[in-house]
Amino acid sequence: MLSVLIRTKNEVENIERAINSVKNLAQEIIVVDDGSTDGTVEKAKSLGAKIFTVQTNNTFAEKLNYGINLCRNEWIFVLDADEEVSEELRDSIISELKNPKFKAYEVTRKTYYLGKFLNHAWYPEWRLRLFKKGTVYFEGEIHEKPVYKGKIGRLKGDLYHYSYKDIKHQYIKTVDYANIIAINLFKEGKRFKFYNLIFNPIWSFTKVFFIKLGFLDGFRGFLVAVSAFIYTFLKYLFLLELELKEKYGENLWKRKSS
């Protein structure tokens, strides 16, 4: 018996696709909503999901852990609202759960970007998503990390990812993520080094475009590599700003009147 857990906040454009992709797979669909105001909750209810509200100040990991505790079935599949389970992956899950060899499984995520799925730049992205209840919990503020002890299996089939509405949406999220990661680095005691601002972005571009063969995705692969460069550059730039604020005060950008 399988529960599917979906975390939402203003995902009315995506939630129907996500739920429909697991309707024939799950015995229950749990939606943990973070204060949606766009009709996400109503749409999810109309599709048969059970809705629970979570406090907005909880971390992403805390919201997932809360949802896991709500699931009633032995197995849980975690699905983001902007994702879709492919037919091959759905069949793979059904087949594996008839005689499971592991207590946790990874699936690979394939991202839709500017009209096509990327085959190299952001692929494969293996994510632990299917597990026996009580064996996995999550930690972390923005990129939640599963905590699990033991061997992990891998399933056939892709998890389709529709991550961005457009370029503007992509770079708004890029800036936000870079800022949050910089804050976390600062809290952990990491400090700015000039070479990080220069060489780490170059390495990020190189890794995506050349090592992961992003160039085979053509111009879209190049754009993904550029976004990786910008994300890494901003992350260290925000870290520098935090250090300067600590040194000179929060009014770093305001000139003092004489």
C-alpha cells in the first residue's frame, strides 16, 4: 500500500498534472499546503487528495517530516507539485513494491526547459523519493536532504520536472537560493575567499557544460551552464556582503550624512 506526499504553495498550475500522474498508483494522496491563495487547495481536493495545512515558518524539511507522519500506508512516495511521474516510472514502482528488495529507492528527475526535456545538463538527477515509512526523514532549510541508513535501490523511468515558468522565474529563484545558501554558509562559520568568487563559478559552468555534456543539449544546455555560473557567483557575493555588514553594520549601502 502506497501513500503519495505532495508539498504545495500556490501550485494551481501544476497540481492537477502531479496528482493525475499518481492516481492509479497511490491508495492515498496527502497534500501538505503552505498557505496557498491561488486555488491549489480547492483543485487538489477536487482531485481526491487529503489536505493538511502547515505553518509557513517551518523549513521545507520540517514540512516533509510532518507530511510523512500523516501518511497511513507502509510505503511513501514524495512528489513535488511541479513534477509528474512518467508511465515507465509508475510501472516500475508498482512492479518493485510487489517484492521490494530495498527499504528506499532513488528515481531520476528529468527537467523540462524552454520547450524540451534536457538530456544532459540537469540529467540524471537522482533523488531518494520512495521509501518504507519510518526509515527516512529529511533535514535542511531549502534543499532538503533525506537521512537514511542502508542500501538504496534505483528505479527505472523518469520523474518529469517542470521547474520554471519562464526565464524571469528561473532567475528570481536562482537569486533567492543563492542568498539563502550564503546565509547558511555564514551561520556555519564559512568566510568569503576571493578565489571562490572567481574560480568556483567557472568550475560550475565547466561541470555542467563539459563534464555533464550539457553542450549536447545545444543552446539550452549553454543557458543552464550560465545559470550555474551566476548562481555560484551570487552565492559568494552574498557571503561577502554578509561579512561586510557584520564589520560595518547593516547600513552598508547607506552613506552616512556628515
